[in-house]
Amino acid sequence: MQYLDNIVFFLCLVAGIGLFVKSLREIYRNIRLGKPVSRTDHKGERWKTMARVALGQSKMVKRPVAGILHIFVYVGFVIINLELIEIFIDGIFGTHRFLENVLGSAGYRFFTATLEVLAFLVVLAVVVFFIRRNIIHIRRLNMKELFGWPKHDANWILVIEFFLMMAFFNMNSADAILQQRGIFHHAGSFPISQISFIPLFGWLNFGDGFLIFIERFAWWFHILGVLFFMNYLYYSKHLHILLAFPNTWFAHLEKKGELDNLESVTREVKLMMDPNADPYAAVPEADINAATEKFGANDIFDLNQIQLLNAYTCTECGRCTAVCPANITGKKLSPRKIMMDTRDRIEEVGRIINKNGKFVDDGKKLLDDHIQREELRACTTCNACVEACPVLISPLSIIMDLRRFMIMEESSAPQEWNLMMTNIENNGAPWQYNQADRLNWAME
């Protein structure tokens, strides 16, 4: 019975990490359902981009209030969880505040004081975020695509983070009083607890036994809460905590206005423009395969793996939708919803694979069953959504691939679009006049 706590802790740790690894393997498998794409060029620039955007949060501060508060949560939560090292060691070996032996008395006091200040900033930030989302009702955080689970998910994360920090303060406060009473050895400095929970516990005159219960309960609550949070990420928009790093590393580095060309179309145009090409020459096998490929995409299998990674990385912050001119003018398009719908379809396919061991056609597609054509046709391809995303996601790339399928595979386009494309083909301009008149505007 002496080592029961250590055994239970170890089993919880193994179960939590095991489930987390299982979730990561499923995400990796689902992302690989997309087409392979090479994004390993310019490695130096990619590492700099990841360090600047994912680690340095450079794009978050373009909206200063939300950006600074997010940095509080991001830095605070990451550094506070460095204490997990100590919790793991204490939990497995039955020690108490092990890191004091490593850092020394003065170093450990600085360490614990820093954690307390950061924990306070996390609490401050999540409270403000909760107020902005549920009381002030910031427009981009209360749009129709967030009704239901997405809104509850965002609030649950804030609540979980709040209570994890409260457990941290309760643990430190009870520990500090027990240190004063000589039950625990003196270790650490707790400036925030010193002006909050420690005076409260002293005023309530808790006995030693109850304080030990509070300290142990808060300790277990904190570690079990972290393990729960870690496994909850799979079902949450907060998966970006992990995926923002690979997503920014594999980001599209070319100019945002430069769209990807279809290789099959590029080969065909080059052949047509080559005066030395033999029209009767045997077509290479690679060109035959390219020519039989589907133009664009109507399901996740036609998208590339980076686009599927984008969908999993989406934070649902709505910065893309907030700057989308189509959405602002009342049209159905919401770039955030495009990413959310793509992720929903990936998960739908993933559940089928989990059930059957392989994908069995369910009669559904990303196009029409999740994303409507009216949404896609509203896009102006202005790239505002791509520019606004704090983790370099490109909703536009998915919109363009779905539109390519609609137009090039199904010839599905509004009459005005077809007229414009015919004019470009015949007249070299969107308007219906003779090519010889194209430069008449310059005469004026």
C-alpha cells in the first residue's frame, strides 16, 4: 500500500500518453489521405517562418488585444507545464518538489515565483477571452458556423485552463502553509498565492489534515487535468497548439497572388506552344496519367496533404472571415467555415476507416454535402483570408480546387462566368469586342 499512489500515477500517465499517441497516429493517417506534395525546399526560410509565426506569434499581434492576451496564455501555459517534469518525478518516485534539489533554493524560489506570475496572466487572459466571447459578443466569435459544438468547445477550453490554474494556486497555497507549520520542508516562493489563497486559507483556519487533502487533491487535479486536456485536443480546435508548428513550416512560401497551376494543363499548353513538337509523337506515360487525373477536387482525397493539415490546424479564430469582402457584404462564404467543413469531412472519412479498416464509399463528398457551391462562387480570390490567418492557413487553395472541379470537370458555372471565359478565349479580354479594339482605352 505504501507505493499505491505511485503505481496509480504511473498507470494514469501511461494511459494518458498512450491515448494521446493513438490520436496523433489517427491524425497523421487522415492527413496522408490527401495527395503528396513537396514542400521541403528553402529549409532555412521555412525554419525562420516557423520560429517567427508559430513560436514568435508575430501575426497574432496584428490585433493587439487578442494577440497580447493570447501570448499570455501561450507563454504562461507552456512554461507552467514545465512543472510537469517535477510532477512526473514526484508522482513516480514519491518525492516532494524534486526540482529544488536540481535548481538550488534560490533558483527554485525564482522558478516557482515566475510560474505563479505567469499563471496569474493566464487566468487574466482566459477571463477576458470568456467575456469577449460570451458577454461582449465579438462578431467574429459569434457567427452562425460557431453555433453548437464549436462555441461550447471554445468555452470548455477556457474553463479547463481556468480551473487548472486555480488548482495550481490551491496546491501552492496549501503547500506554503504546511511549510510554515513545519510539515513540509521550505521550498519555493509563491507571490500570487501570498496575496490571495494563503490569507484565505489562514482566515478559514484549516487544519493540517484538510490542507494536506487540498494540496494532494489540487496536485492530482492538475496532472489529471493536463492528461485530459492533452487527449481532448484531438476533438478540439486547440489542436493548433501542436500543429501550428508543422503547418507554418510547410506553408506556401511563394507570393500569395501566385496560384498553383495544374501540371496536366501546363504540359498541354507547353506542347501547343512548342513549334518543334511532333503532334504524332507517342505521349509519355506520365503525361497520359496526368491527362486522366481529375481536374480540381470534389472530396478530401483530391486535396493535397498540406491542405488537410491546414484544416486540422485551423484555430476557428475567424480573422479570415472578418476580413472576407464576400462575407462582409452578406454572402454565404466564410473562409473559416470552409476549413471547418473540410476537417469535418476528414473526420467523417476517418470514422469510416476506423469502423471498416478501409474507406468504404459513403455516397458523400466534400463538395455539396459539406461545402455549397454558392459559397465557392462568392469568393473574389483576393487573398485577404490567407493574409489574415495567424498560422498561415490558405482557405483559398481549397476554394480554388473545388471551383476548378466545378468548372473544368462539370462545366458548372454561372452564365456570366461562361460568357467572360468565352470572351477571354476569343477576344483576349473579358469584354465582347474585337481583339483589334483591345487597346482603344489607351487612346483616351
